[in-house]
Amino acid sequence: MNKLLLMRDNLSDQGQVPSAGSYYSSPDLIVHDQVADPQSFFVGNYAQDVNQSINRGSGANFIYARVKNLSTTDTLTAHVRLYASTSSLFMTPSRWVNNKICSAAGESVILTNPMSPGGIGVAKVPFLFNAKATTNYCHVGYVTKDETEPDIPDSFNTYSDFVVWLHENTHICLRNFYTLSGRASTIDQVNEFSNPSTKEERVGTFNVRLNGQFPIGTEVTVKCDLVGINASYKVTSLQDMTQFPVACIIPPGISAYLVTSIYLPSGGVWPEGGYLTVTFYVSESWDGAAFQYSLPAHLLSVPLNAPHLFQSQGRLIMVGECSTRMI
């Protein structure tokens, strides 16, 4: 493997071989809240370790990855992979190489934008880690300059061999993540949404709907820090369908994830056939091309967190609906 791509072992790692210092605290594998422009944000703080902590109660932990192009002549695109392990399994990669962490769309390989010589790139979308499904909080990052499959040994004879492998390869890094003991959700659903236009959407509404008789006391939280959404709702009566809308203003050019989490009350049981759907609507003016296909905003009732957005009755058009569940 040409040592042209760098995922650092620690902040002092400049790509020298072998690297020196810590081998288990890579600043280039980063648990972090969503950011509007990952490329600018994580390149701007490349000299810092801005890692946050994994929430052990969440199925939706975002992990960003950054890479440096060590070539002095070539523009390169990095292909980033991420694997989950524990310290007890380090010496037997055959036991963790199939623990691939993927994006919200299920991609196990995430590309950066092309990096000029000496440039820094950030994986275009974050990896999504379900901390409720595993206790493997140590992650191995592996980057290639093309679609070449990683060359990872099945095992190491000694722990020293594993450490040398990390220090002598710039394209491999390791991170032992900090964790927080958060309240465990029953499920977390992640919906990607975007505004590709150059103008903000005055009203973007997510209609969250529980289908089935969920137990009284079931709590639903909806969160996306990028657009100021942090709402919650509790089921107060048994009914076949419970819904509530959450609204926001969506900035131009944004691409983000809405995380909807369900917390069943103590002793509560998921209803037979029950499921969650999230439907995305945006506002449409009377002279808009799709006005004839829109519906009155009041049909969704006033959003819990943004009644001021509906001071005058508007019209909404549906962008899409998703009922995929991550458990």
C-alpha cells in the first residue's frame, strides 16, 4: 500500500513512518452532532480533536472521518471504511473485519471529495453507529485511494505485532471512543432530507405518525440540531393512529438527518403490527407550480415546536414518506 493517505494515530502524527505516541486516539474518527458543512467544519479544526461521546442508549450516533492526502503531486479521492471491535479482539481481525459500520443509506465505503496534494478531505456523509446493538466501542479506520479491498491480516501473533501494524501504516487508525450512558430508546429511525435550492424553505414539516395502539406513556422524540428541531410527544390515549407534526425553516443547500426515537414505558409492549412513519412536507405559495397538488397546512394541525410558522394558513406539498425502522 502506498503511504499516500493519512488517518492520524494522534494529533502529533504528521504521516511519518512509523508514527510516534498514542495509537488508540485517532482525531480523525469523530463522534459528533450533525454539522451543516462537514468538509469546512472538520477541515477548519484539523489541528484539534473535536470528538464527542457515543450515546450507549442510541441507535443513531454519527461518526465523521477525515483524511489527509500526503502526495505532493497527485489529487486523490479517499475510500473510507470503519470497523467496530473491542480491545480483547484486536489481535484477531477475522473476528471484527465483518463488523462494518455503514452510513444511514447502508454504504460500507464512504468517499471524500477529491483532495489536492497536501489537502484534507472529509467523508461525504457520516457513518451511523447503533450503540444498542453492540458494545464494540473501539473502531478501526481504513482508507484506500481506490476500491481496493483492505489488506487486513486474519490475526496477529502478539499484541506488539498489532501495535506495529498501526504505527507503520498511515492509512490505518484506531479510536477508543468515550461513551455516555444515555436513556435507551426502543427504536431510532433516521430520515435524510435536503433542500437543494438556493433559497430557504419557509416551512418544512415532518409529520410523525405512530400506526397501531401504542401504550399510554410512550414517548416520541424528534431531533435535528441543524434546523432547530428538538421536540417530544407522549401518547395519552389508546388509538389506532397517533400523529403530530414538527416544523422548521430549512436553509438552502442543506442535507441533514432527522432522528426519531421511541421510548416505550416500563412494561410497555410494542403493538402487534405497529410501525412508525415520517412524512416530509414543504410549503408552497399560491403561484407555485405544484400548488394544485398541495393540501391545507391546518390538516396537519399546528406543529408542536413552531406555531408561529403557521400564523397564516399555508399550503404544503408532500416530498416523501419513510417507514424504515432501525431497531
